[in-house]
Amino acid sequence: NIIRRQRQELNLLIGELQDRDRELNDMVAVHERHIQAWEDDRQKILTLAERCSLLSSELNERNAVIKSLTKRLRLLESQHNDSKMTLENTQQKFKELTQKVTDSSIHCQALEEKNQSLHCSVLELSAKTGQLQAREQELLTLLQLKDKALIETTDQITEVTSRFKTLESALRTAKVEEFNRNREQQDLVSDIVFEINKMKDDLSEKMKESSKHQEEISHLKQENGCLRSELILAVEEARRKDQLYQFTKSKQVRIEKELSNLRQVCVKQQRDLHFLHVNLDSSQDSKQ
């Protein structure tokens, strides 16, 4: 009975030991799973720590880039503000120049109209100059004819004077010899006296005609001088008007050249401003 009892107790102890052994095995298996899980967690933590270090380094680099971009953005904003102010000033100056060009265009148009009128005046003066030159030529021809007639008249007066002197000499001779001549000689003397009186009348008429011709020549010379002075004044006025037109035209060319240069500067500044806007947008996108 004792042995059976001890055998039963031993069997119970063996069964309890087996239960304890199974429990220990289960605990060992659970402990091994915990160790494996802890090792897996440790590897994950190491991986995460390494990745965190890389991310921290990358974050520092990104922060440095952001700081650089922020500084560059502030610089670009400053440049943008300066460019904006410059653009506003340029636009204001462009408006002023546009207004100035408009005024200049109106002035140039008025000058063109005035120049057209002056051109018409020059044409009229040219026509008048041609007429005056023709008149001058006609007067010169008439003057030459008058000079020729005066020379002929002078020659005739000289000839008549010579004949008059000859006749006077003959008259004196006839008077000296009249006492020795007969009635026929007295008639001849009467005829000679009549012819002398007639020649005197002719001489007086020729002298009057010569005086009249001289007055006409003097008047024509005076008129020719007036026409020459008028022609010189007309040519001088036309030359001054042409110089005024050339000066106005040169001024218009300079204004148009200055306007073209300002337009090029404005276009260039607009391009720079567009480029700055594009850089600013790309910088803002990179920052976001």
C-alpha cells in the first residue's frame, strides 16, 4: 500500500513535473518570441535612428537652402520694388515724352503746313523772281535800246551842231559879203536863216527828246535797283524759311530718336521685370 501510494504520488509528481515542463517550454517559447520581437524592434529602432540622422542632415541642408532662398527672395523683392519704382518712373517719363512727342508732332504738323505755305510762297516768289528777271531783262533790253537811241541822238546832235556851226560860219561869211551881193544872195541868206532856225528847232526837239530819254533811263535804272533789292530780300526770306524748316526737321529727328531709345529701355526693363517675376514664382514654388 505504501509502495502503491508512493507510486501514485510519484505518478502525480511526474504528471505535475510534465505540466511544469510544458509550462516552462511554453514560457521559453514565449520568451524567445519576446526576444525575437525585441531584436526586431531593436533593428527597426536602429534603422529608424539611421534614417532619422539622414533626415536630420537633409533637413539641415534644406534649412540652409531655405535660408539662402529666403535671403535671395528678399533681395529679389528689393530688386522687384526697385524695378517697379524704376518702371513707374520710366512709364511716367515715357508718358511725358509721349505727350512731348504728341506736342512735337502737332508742332511739326503745323510747321509742315507752314512749310507748305512757305513752299507755295517760295514758288510764288520764284515765279515772281522769274517775272522780275524777265522784267529786268526787258528793262535792260529797253535800256540798251534807249542807250543806243541816246547815242544815235547824241551823234545826230553832234552832226546838227557841226552843221549849225558850219551854217553859222557860212552866215557870218554871207553877212560879211552881203553888202557885195545882190538880191538873190539876200534871198539865199533868208533861206539859210530859215534853215538855221529850222535846224535850231530840230536841235531843241532832239535835246528835249534826249533829256526825256535820260529821265526814262534814270527811272528804269531806279526801278531796276528796286527790283534787284526786292529780289534779294525775297531770296533771303526763302533761305531763312528753308533754314527754319531744316532746323525743325532736325529737331523732330532728334525727338524721334530719343523716343525710340526710351522705348527700347522700357521694353528691356519690362523683360527684366518679367524675368524677375518668373524667378520669384519659381522660388516660391520651390519654397512651398
